[in-house]
Amino acid sequence: MALSRDFYQHLVVPDYLADDQFIFYSCIQQDRKFVWADGAIFYYGPPESISDFSHQWSRYFFYTNKSCQYFGKDLIERNMAVLGLWRTIMSSFLRHPFCGLMWVLCYGISKFEFMLRIDFDGNATKSHSV
């Protein structure tokens, strides 16, 4: 992620919001452009277990909920809908029923973790992209 100097100098990320979501929504809110850099390298640490996967998703639910409170639900729903997830799950069920079942299981565990308010700071950096 590279940010323009004038945006970065005034950036203050609240402690209770995810850094990447906050920066993304702040850019949208300020009508800033996103551009693709041909030489950019993206580092992503895939989850190593079902537990890591479900924790990653529960963090997404938690911080998206917090972002809705900060930025307003309208901005979040308009710019961050995960509509393709259900399409992926249903497609998996049709092609590979076991994989589809695993998707639903992981999604369910994530929602359950989110409802229980499992510690979101303990492993926050473990599955966080750079």
C-alpha cells in the first residue's frame, strides 16, 4: 500500500478499527483514487488451519461492524459487499460437495466466534496481509 503524502500526513487510525479497512474507507470517503502499480508485490500469509481461517473471517466481521459504526453502514455496504462469497460456496457445493460443506462450516465457525466476541487482538497480526 502506498499513500500520497498529503493523505498520510493527516492520517490517524483509531485503535478500535482495522488499519487496512480504515485507510480504504477513508480514501473512498475523500474521493481518492486507487491505482494499480505494475511493480507492486502483494504478500499474503494464507491461513494454516481451519482455526486460522475462521479467526480471519471473524476479525473481518468484527472490524467491518466497527467500520460501519465509524463510516456509516451505507458507505460500507456500497463499497465492501461480499456477494461473491455465497456464489463461491454454492458453486463449491455443486462441483465438490465436501468443499462446499467446509466453506459453510468455516463460515459458521467464524460467525460463532464473532458472536462470542473471541479475542480479536491476540492473533490479529498472524493472518494480516501487508
